[in-house]
Amino acid sequence: MAVLVDAETRLLVQGIGTEGTNHLRRSVAYGTNVVAAIHPRRGGEDVDGIPIFTTAEQAVSATGANVGIIFVPAPGAADAILEEAAAGIPLIVCITEGIPVLDMVKV
């Protein structure tokens, strides 16, 4: 994936639950430049020194994030994708399984 992710990548992790936090930590350990996380009720906190924001717009504005990875439950995944796109993130990866088809049609 070096073509899509490189030394200029500034990763934003959306969905700081169990899976999102585990992948955030693995990404940092691997050497990825993780600059922000998003959780709608934990804005202002941090996870392992990485700031948590309540919206993608806030995170992009404050950190210059240019890649997003999403670990939110299926009912909210499409909205998370659209939120990151609206914030100007050019590369978005959504890990979520079971997203309703009509939600993805909207995306």
C-alpha cells in the first residue's frame, strides 16, 4: 500500500472503541503517523498522547489529517465516511462489516 500511504500520511482514526483503539496502537507501533482520533463523546481527551476530537472537521483543521480509517458500528459507518469526505480527507478506509446496502448507495 506504499502507493496510497507514505511518509506524508497523517492518519485519523474514527471510532475509538476496542477495535479502533487496538488498531490505533498497532499503527503507532508500526510507525504510522497517527495524528488524531474521533469519538463523539470523548472530544478533548487523548489516547496514548493522540488527541481525540468530536468531529472529523475539527480533527482535520487541528492536525492536517489526510487519511482516515473508520472503526464505527455498521449503523453509523456511512455517516462516518461522509463526514470524513466532507472534511476533505482524500483517502478513507472503512473496516466496518455489515453496513446496510442502501447506506452505501448513499455514500
